Amino acid sequence: MSREKQKEIVICMGSSCFSRGNKVALGIIRNYLKENSLEVDITFRGAHCLGICEQGPVLILNDKTHKKVMPDEITGVLDEFFSSDK
Ligand code: FES
């Protein structure tokens, strides 16, 4: 079956991002993928500190780095990501 490039979500699990929002974001993303049955279509993984802590919490969606993504913004960011055809 031919498919578009698999989408990938990388969440920074470094201590700065984790304590500033990604601890909560992790659960939000997991729930989002489950509720929308996207778990098999996506690679979701954590990363060590990405070296831009002052701009965290950091999330990478495919090759695009999203900075200062607060937990209450996650759903909107994911909606946009999954509605795009990249
Ligand atoms: S902890 Fe996320 S960029 Fe450093």
C-alpha cells in the first residue's frame, strides 16, 4: 500500500520542558491519538533535551519545531497538524 510519509511527533522530555508543560502535554497527546484512532498512523516518541530549553516546552511535528507550546494549545496544534497533507 503506498502511503504518504508517516507523520511523526517528538515531544521533548528534557527536565525543563517536562516540568514546564510537557509532562501534561504527554497525556494530552496520548489521549488525542487514541480518541482519533491515530496511534497506528503515527510515530510518537520522546526526546532528550533539544538544547533550546528557554524556548520550551518544545514539540516537533514532522520537521517543524514548535516552541512554547503550552498544554492548553496542544489540541489546536494537533488539529492543524493532522488536517495538513504533509
Ligand atoms: S528540556 Fe526541552 S529543549 Fe531542553
